[in-house]
Amino acid sequence: MPIFAAPPPAIHAEITGALQELSPLGFAGFRAHMPMREARALAISAGGSLTCKATTDPRLRECTGVVPLLKGIPRFQLLISSVRDTAAVIVLTASVKERDTREWARALTRDFGTPNHKGNDRGSETWQWIRKGQMLRLIQHQSGGVLETAITLTDGPLLDALGPPPRILKTPTPKKQKPD
């Protein structure tokens, strides 16, 4: 017998319906689990670039670029780690004014609800939203007089399903026979 009784059917349906209506976490059109062709098209249509290269694991690709997403904001550096041509981790970084970061935090809170929020006395502040196994994190960090802001979008289930890298079997090289 379960410790907690299941909610009545009407409440369960209401909760399930509300979860299905939640929009996916995203920032400036980027979202975790987006197809890489969409991410590339988004970067290029914004006047940026995105180039990808293979990694030692054939399931993964690392993509880097720059994206001028918002007026008055320096170009974002863009890093995407993809799993089987699907964005698993997207990181956008730029040096921006504190008021811009705070405005983004307010807009994301309006769109996605109240975040987990942490700050410290060393000039770092983090806002984090988690939904359906995906995470959006907005990080502001002061370092050497420069304010850096990073937006990270992560798809947990996609990364969890990845598992260990495939084993690459090395074929033994035949030993050379010494002449008699």
C-alpha cells in the first residue's frame, strides 16, 4: 500500500493537463532538444555562425559560433553539444550590463515561473528553471571588473539516455615472425 494516496482523478487530470500546457524552456529561440538544423538556421538567420566538428565519440558533435541576438547587446558566444544531431547542451555567453541580465531574469520568470535563485558575496548570481527533465540556467558572474552572463539550456533525458561511449575494439596487429 502506498504511503501517499493517489490524488483524486479530477485533480490528477488538472495537474497532468497543466504540465502538458507548459511551454518548453528556451532563450532567444534556442531550446534544449532542438534539432541541430534548426539551431544552425536560427544562428545564421540572426546574422551569426555555427560550425560543428566531430568528437572522439561518434554520437556527439561540438558546435561553436557567435550570434548577435539582441540589439544593444554584444554578440553571444555560442556552444552547442549535440547528441545524434539534437542539441543536448546550449551555452550562450556575453559580457552584458547587469540591468540586461536582471531584465532577462524577470522575463524568464514571467514566462516560466519562479526560479531557484542563488547569489553570493563574490558577485555571482544564478536563476534556474527545471521542467520536464530540462533545465534553463541564467548565470551572472563578476570577474576582474567584467560582468559575464551565461545562459545554459540542458536536456537531461537526452544526456541520460546517452550512456557510456561505445567500445571501440582494436584489432590486434599480427606479430612479425623472426626469420630462421
